[in-house]
Amino acid sequence: MLSTVAEIIRDLLIFVGVIAALLIALIVVVSKLPDANPLKRLLTALCYRLGATLAAGAIAIPLEPIPGIDLAYDVAVPIALIWYWFTFFRGAYRTMSHTPSQKAVTYRQSK
């Protein structure tokens, strides 16, 4: 029983390590893309949203003991985060739906 639990934990740690390595590789590949690339713009916006969400959670911890500010924070921040994430998904949809299609390239022979 104990060895089974140890194997599950080992497998989970391996999985987390592989996913972390893939994430780092993705970040390196995306950072090499040109600034006008839609994928780079999309992933940059996603990183900003994740950072804002993590910051909102980190700021909530020291504000918990303060009665008035705690209530205002508990109401305002989720509304702001929902709007912030909505703008991300709206922009992502616009980016994906307005991508130019691949045009057929025709070559003319020079005379």
C-alpha cells in the first residue's frame, strides 16, 4: 500500500516536471516570435491576466483582517477580474476570427 502511494507521488512529480519543462520551452519559443505575431500577443495577454489574478489573491491575504476593506475587496475584485478575463476572451476571439487566410502565391515569368 505504501509503495503504491509512493509510486503515484513519484509519477505525479515526474508529470509536473515534464509540464514545467514544456512550459519553459513554450515561453522561449514564443519570446522569439515577432511582436506582430497573434500567438505572441495572445500569450502575452494571457500572462498579464494570470499575473493580475495571482496578485489579486496575494493582496487578499493581508486585507482579510480589516473589516471594511475586506468587504469592498471581496466584492470589487471578482467583478474587476471577471471583466479583465472577459476582455481577454473577447480579444482572443477577435484575433482568431480575423486571422488572414493563406493567399495563393502566383509567380509571373519575367520577359
